[in-house]
Amino acid sequence: MAVAFKILEAVCVLVAAIIVGNMFLAEVRKNQAGNGPWYGPYLSLPGIVIIIVLVVPVIWWAVNKG
């Protein structure tokens, strides 16, 4: 039973990553079509979520290292 919950957790995380990734890709395509700045997609909601997901583990590691 515990293994089933671990698999369910992994599937939920992967589905969420796919959804955010598709939203970010749509922002990139919209930005390319509108000739916006290169950083435009990163200022959208999915871009900010991706930046936070990438930065939080580094900050967590730096704080707990010392």
C-alpha cells in the first residue's frame, strides 16, 4: 500500500511538471510570435514557478551547509 502511494506521488509530480512545462512553452511561442524580449516568458507565471523550483533547492543547500 505504501508503494502505491509513492508511485501516485511520483505520477502527480510528473503531471504537474508536464502542465507547467506546456504552459511555459506556450508563453515562449507567444513571445517569439510577438517579437518580445528574450526574458519575456520568464516573467510569466509558469516562468516564475520554474525559476522558484530551480532556485529553492540551491538556497536550501546553502543555508543547511553552514
